[in-house]
Amino acid sequence: MELRRINADNAPLPQGGAYSSAVEISGHERMLFVSGQIPVDLDGAVPEDFMAQGRLTWRNIAAQLEAAGMTLDNVVKVNVFLSDRKFAMDNRALRHEVLGERCPALTVIVCDIFDAAWLLEIEVVAAA
């Protein structure tokens, strides 16, 4: 599979880095659409602080990817849903921590989330 990160010269660069304006994939055989993952562990517990919730959510994403024979390297699109704008900078730091140099396409939306205890929800698209 080949990934081509696209940031058009005649459009603004991504704000906050660590993502691409567009990602083109070619030579892939499979695509995986991961439903919104939530900050809940196997016992149903939800951490109280944003960073702990975010790390748990990304662990849940990694588990879904692994079940499909993929890793974070296969992620081409991320949609993050935040319960409050005040988590924007923590979300950016978390994304850098988890994704490192990977730069998938990204959308961050501030919205009302299904369960008031959840501070975020994340869905991804992956290709292999």
C-alpha cells in the first residue's frame, strides 16, 4: 500500500501539525472502518481526566486494528469528537503522543457526546 500525503500549495496548511489535509491511498487490498471508540475499559470503567480517557480510547482503537491485522501505521483518516473546546490542546498533544510522525487526514468536532462521562470519542479509517 502506498500513502501520499497531500497539502495543496494553494490552500492553508493543516493547523497544529501532525496531520495531512488529504491522504491518497493506492495499492491497498482492504479498508477498515472503525466505529467511534470510547474511553471505557473492559470492566466498564471510565477514567475521569481527559488524557487518561484519550489514551484508553486510542488503546481501544489499537485493539480493533490488531483484530483486523493492522496497526496505527494503517490509519489514513481520524475523526475526533470532543465534548468541550477546552480539550483541543490536550487532544493535539495526545494525538502527537500516540501517532508520532504519522499524519493521517484529520477532523476534530466539538459536540455533545452520547454519555456525559465521555470527554471524547474517536473513529478511524485504515487501509492495508
